[in-house]
Amino acid sequence: MVVPLIVRDIAAAIGVLLIATSAASVIGTLIVPRPVSNWLTRRVDRLVNAGFVIATSHIREYRRRDRIRSAHAATLLVCQLIAWLGMFFVGFSLLFWPMVSGGITEAFRTAGPALWEIGEDRARGGYQVAILDIASITGIITVTLQIAYLPTLYSAFNRREQEVALLNARAGVPSWGPELLARTHYALGSGVSSVDAMPDLYAGWERWAADIAESHTTYLPLVRFRSPKPLSSWLTALLAVLDSAALFLALSPEAAPTVPARLCLRAGFLCFGDVARAMDFDIPDDPDASRGIAISYEEFLDAVARMRKVDFPIERDPADAWPDFVGWRVNYERAAFAIARELDVVPALWSGPRRIDGPQIPPFRPPEGRPDRPRKSGPAAT
């Protein structure tokens, strides 16, 4: 069957459109230093995410789900590259169709050697050779940019995880805001509170949140990179820091480092909002305080009890502090919960629901005190 020339010309125009779409996606994802919306990369992200959701939908144990999802980011990067090269291949093949005899199959055979370096060069004439050269350069540039893209991703990932690992020693694993305040005051049982270190911590996490907001919206696959340890997550770490600042300001306004804590909260909820919107969640710029928060007053009292257990200096009655805590948390809770559910991060306390119902995991706490070491017998024991 001979396809009319007009149909082949239309197919060639579609091929140009496919090439332009794939090129725009490559440039926007790998080169432009700002978030660029592109349907191709978003569609790939959704398909890969759907595959992992299906693969983990029957697994109730979080650690097993985390092991499977640890391959999510790498799979996404590979699938992005395949989608770009595949669309280039189809686009250049359709572009060749009006110029070759032998039908669409011959067009694919002609375009193949340029992108895949497989097969025999079938281009004839200057026009075909020029298109083949452009296709070859396009494939090389795409693969090169993807390879050069990886160090940028892993550099941002290492920066992120360094601060998360440092926080794990302070706030426990999984991180939880009240635990951070309690452990900081307890100071490893030294008897000397280290709460005066909180201003520096809040200042550091203010800068960290700004870095995350910039890097994770510009290079969105970074959101899918999971922490090396299953009970650790950048999201629950930031949520713990913000909750600790909100608790400190609500319960102990005189002792709290007001300016560093407020700046950290501001940077944190801007970070959560920017990342959530980059992931296509509908997060308003100005949250509605009348919606309240998902944390109940009873859970708030449990947190206060944890802080009182280590004699944390609490200045206000919890009933008076509760409205202020709600007023702070309402700014970032909705965005944080949406991202946590999408990424299926560790179900830490106060981190919201997941697709698969399961118990929230409290921070691991070592036994209080240290067991007495057996004394050696003999002269050395005297």
C-alpha cells in the first residue's frame, strides 16, 4: 500500500513537533536553572510513580516498601533518558518518511544509525545526510547532558543528607519535633541544657530549607531520592525542626529564640509549599487558619508530657499555647502531608497519613542509663 505524499508530509510535520517537544524537555530539565513545566517529564514521572505504587501496594511493612522505592529515583532518570531518545527517534524517522522509498520501515532504518549507532547508514543526498547529522548530534548531546546532570543531583543530595544525618543524632530516628527539644535540653544526660544551641540550629536549617526549595524545584527528581537509612527522610527532618520551633515559640515565648525560630518557620513553609506546587499539588500561598490542623490536642499534650519528662522549661499552660501552635503549624502541614503521602516517606509521628495504613513510628530511644560493667577480679579490682 502506497501512502499518499500529503500524509507523509503531515507525518513529517508531526515528527518536527516531537523533536521540538523532546528538545524543550531536555533543555528545560537539564539546562535551564529554574523550574520549567513540561508535559513529557511529568508524564514519565507519573508513570514511574504509578509503577512503584502498584509494586508496593500489597506490602504493609514500611522497611520492605522503602527498599523497593530506593530504586525510584534511578528508574526515573533512566526512563527520562529513554523517553527523550525514543521521541527523538520517532520524530526523526517521521521526518525521513517523505524522503525515502520503501515506506515507514525504511524511514526508521534510516534514522536508527544516527541515534543508536546501530545499522547501516542509508542516507542519500545532502538533505538526508544533514538531518542524519543533526539527529546524531542530538543523541550525543542528550546523553552527555544526562551524564553531566548526575553530579549536580548527587552534590545536592549529599548536602541535604549531611544535615539530615546530623539532626538524627539530635532528634532521634524518625525525627520528631518534641523529641528534638527534649533531647536538646537533656543534652545526653550531661545535666547541662544545650537549648542555647537552638538559635544556631534554626539559622542553619533556614539556609538548608532555602537550598532545598531551590534545588528540589529546579531538579525535581531530587524529591524522589530517598535517604540511605530507611527511618530517615529529608521531609520528616524539616517537619521536626519546624514543629520544634512552633512548640518553642508557643510554650516558652520568653526563652525561645524568637527571630531565628520565626525565620526558620518562614523558610520551612515556603520550602514545603514550593516543592508541593512543583509536584502539582494545589497548595495556597496563604493557608486558611480556620481549617485547623490534623494533630489533635491530646497528641499535643503527649508532646508536652515528653518535654516535661526531661524538665524542659515550659512557661505557658498547654491550653493557652495550643492556639499559637496551631497558628504556626497550619502554614506548612498541608504541603508536608501531601509530599509525605506521595513519596511514602517514613511514617514518623505527626507526619500525616500514607496510601497504605499503618502505625506511626516513634523515635527510637536507647535505654535510660548504662548497665554496670562487671568489675574485674584480682588485684586490679581492689
